[in-house]
Amino acid sequence: MAVGGFAADGPPAVAGIDGKITVSVVITCIVAASCGLIFGYDIGISGGVTTMAPFLNKFFPEVLRKGGPPKNIYCVYDSQVLTAFTSSLYIAGLAASLVASRLAKTIGRRNVMLLGGCTFFAGSAINGGAVNVAMLILGRILLGFGVGFTNQSAPIYLSEIAPPKWRGAFSTGFQFFIGIGVVASNCINYATAKHSWGWRLSLGLAIVPASIMTIGTLFISDSPTSLVGRNRVDQARKSLVKIRGKDDIEAELALLIKASEVARALNEEPFVTIFQRQYRPQLLIGALAVPFFQQLTGINIIAFYAPVLFQSVGFGNDSALIAAIILGLVNLGSILVSTYMVDRHGRRFLFIQGGIQMVICQVGVAIVLGVTTGTDGNGHISKSYAILVLVLMCLYAAGFGWSWGPLSWLIPSEIFPMKIRPTGQSMGLAVNFATTFVLSQTFLTMLCHFKFATFLFYGGWILVMTILVTLFLPETKGIPLDQVYTVWAKHWYWRRFVEGSPKVDADENK
């Protein structure tokens, strides 16, 4: 009998592992995915408060002094101190993500998520009560540790809990909650922007998503994979029975135990193991290319600075915040499209379609801005053209929402073998944070100097990454985690690295 009262059958089960969706697994995955709330809230809130005059007057008065006409529309917010406020979080997140893999091995994925929620809560309280730039940066660093811990553990947790046939759909939940956080923070920014203390409320209310995910995490168990890895087999058995909705889970448990025993017998340092030749595909795709390219889509930069960006191209302050809300809602809706399609049409299809759509939109924005504002950025952009920019940005956000958004968390969490999965996720997250830091620290300066060509810069990168995905990313739809390694042996390029490895040879001799 299924735990929770019902179970829905998915596509045919793979390798003896049931594909049912139970109430328990749904609730557990929703709670884990809610870790994305804190990341999304921070992405949206930091961009909004940087357009609030009371916030700028208190911490960054030089930005206000540049705000009066005449002005180059691209350069109003070019301030290294202001960008340090946004980007400092990502240096802390980078450090936390590398530590998180070792913590997860010792205390489990669930407890790392708890630690992340508590740290984010503390950073939110400090930011809400900040009286100087030093307090702001300290709060941002604590927020970064919180985001680093949760972003490392939650995607892996989701991929390990979800039934194989529906792993893609459940894993997109993390990006969906990031989207909810972005929309909620933009709505709060709009409501508080007219008050002198509004920025404090916007920053301080980050304790709400931190509380939601932290309290929720208290009521879920660790993933069976994590429990087996820490020699808690009985707890892993109970966890599997609960989330699979049946008592016959011994086959799946045996696979987890076998994978854990193999990893333990090797007794290798995972940060060394991941560089072995047989894991070259996972290293290059999951730990380097996908997280690096996700940020070169430009989405987080545009989300950070959406109100600033829309204000720069002709919207008033309130209109710019509304435009940012619209952008967030479009992204949120597109993630639902990905949830429906990812396990039906596969990862590659969404990557390629979304990539083409984003390239077209970025080029379109560059053309509109280039024609209306001129090469020097001193031209006036009419309201109708500003709305056209918003439409193109919404189409761009939709393309990201059903491709690089959710899939950039899904792919790294599913392609690494068990013994290096936390390490691979940590390295990928570190690359993601490092790239985000550089881009967020330089975006406003780039916008000032490159002007409309900034969007061509990101469009060019999206074109490159779409071609590389087409050539080098194999399809992993519906394959159990312990068998994902087989796709590399069948790939036209990656098979040269994995052929002859013990795992592939054993699989071929079954």
C-alpha cells in the first residue's frame, strides 16, 4: 500500500526500480526544493533595493549624485562599491560550496540544508538592521554561506529521492522555488519602495523564506543514498519504504549498498578521484561547462539588475519594478513547462530550443537599444521601444526558464557516480558562484562601456553553448542514477575516456 494514500504510475520502471509517485515523495521533494526560495529571494531583492533612493543615499550616495540629467543611460549605476554589495555573496557561496561536500559526507544532506537555512537567517537579520556598508557586506557573506550550503545539497537530495522516470520533473522544483523567491522579492520591493525604511523591510524579510525552508527541513529524513553512505542502512530502508510507497525496496537498497561499498573500498580522496580519466566527461560537463555556461546566459545578472536595467532604458522607478515582476512571472511559468516536458522530450531538446530562443532575444534587445539610443547611449528611448525591450526580455526569460534554468541544477546532480557526486556538485557550484561573482562585479561597468553590445556578448556565448550541448551532452532521461555512467560509453566522443574502465566492463559483462 502506498504511503500517504495514493501513488501515481509514471512511465515504465527501469532496472527494477519502481516509478511511482507517492504523497510522501512529493512532500519531501517540495520541502527540499523550497531551499531555492532563499536564493531566488536574494537575487530579486538585491537588485530592487539598489534602485531605492533612501538605500542609495545612506550607503552609496555617489550613485545618486550621478543620477540627474544629462546622463548616459547605461552608466548611471556604474559603482564598484554598489556591485560589491551584490557580488560579495558569491565569494562566500563559493567557499561554502566546497566545504559542503565534506560536511554532507559527515552529517548528511538534510543537515547541510538546515545549516544553510540558519546561516541565511542570521545574514538576513544583519542586513535588515545594517547601519553601514561593513554590516551590509557581513550580512551578504552570511547569506552567501547559506546559499552555498543549500545549493550544494538540495539538488543532489532531489535527484536521489525522486523516482528515476520522474527525476527531471522533481528536480526542476528547485528552480521553480528560485523563481517564486524572485517574484516574491520583486513584489515586496514594489510595495516598500515608497517608504524611507522600505529597504530595511525588503532585506530583513529574507528571514521568512529562510524560516520556511529551515522548519520544513526539520520534518524530512535524509536521502537513502546519504544514509547508506554513513552506514545507516536500517534508516535508509525505512526512508525508501516511505518515499517509494511499498515494502519491496530491497533491490534498490542493494544497489545503493553496493555503490557505497565500492566507493568505500577504493578509499580515495574524491577531489583527486574526480580528475581520473574515466570521469573526464562528468568533470568537464557537470562540474565545469554547465555551471559556467549557465551564468554566461546572463540571466542572474539581468535578474539582479532588472529594475536598474529597465529604469535605464526608459521606465520610471515604479514601472521598472513592475517590469521586473512581469519578467519573474514569465520565468516562473516557463519552469512549469520544463517540469512537464523534461521527462517526456528529454534534456537535450530543451537545451537546444531554449538556447536558440535566447540568442534571438538577446540580439533583438541589442538591435532595439542600438537603434534608439545610438552608439554613445545618449539617445532617448520611447515608451513603445521600452515595452518592446521588456517583451524580448520576457521571451528570453521563458527560454531560460525551460532550459538552462532548471537543467543546470539537474544535469550535475544526476551524471556523477555516487562516490564523487557531492564533490562534483560542489565543484560545479563553486564554478557557478565564481562566474557569477565576476559577471555581477563587472556587469554595470560593462553596460556603461559596451552599451547595447553587452547583450550581443551574452547572445554570442549562448550560441556557443547551444552548439556544444548539441555535440557533447548525451541524453539522460529516465536512466537510474547508478546507470547514468553508461551513456558516456555510447557517446561518439566521450567513449574514448570511459572505454576499458572497470565499471563499464562490468556492465557489459552482465
